[in-house]
Amino acid sequence: MNAIRQFVDVKDNTFQITLPENFTAKRVEVIILNSDNDFQISTETKNLINERKTDYLKNPDNATDFDEFLDELEGDL
């Protein structure tokens, strides 16, 4: 299943979605979520992410492979 995600403006309680030409489905599910509230990341979280990025850029070989991380996490459960 392929999902199409778009942010569209609502005007007079309506909106229009244009699908790609190769879209062939005859029935779709539409889920409408309010996106007026932008997602906010705390300053503390931004600082932590920046620290981790800086550490990674200094030592990219020390990064844990994501699959290895999941295996380790599963082993701890």
C-alpha cells in the first residue's frame, strides 16, 4: 500500500486533492487531521539532538547499526 500525504488549505470548509496520474484505486480512505498546530520540539531535545549529531560527525564509525541496536534492545527485554 502506498500512502499519499499532502498538506492542503481549507477554504469555505472544502479542499481539493489532486492524485497522481498513475493512481488507480477506485476506493480510498481519507483521514483528516488538523495541522494548524505545528509540532514543537523543546530546546532541551534540540540540544540533545545537536550533541548527538556533533558526536556522530566526529566519529561516524562509532555509530550503532540500527538493526544491531534493535537486537540489543530485544535482548534486554
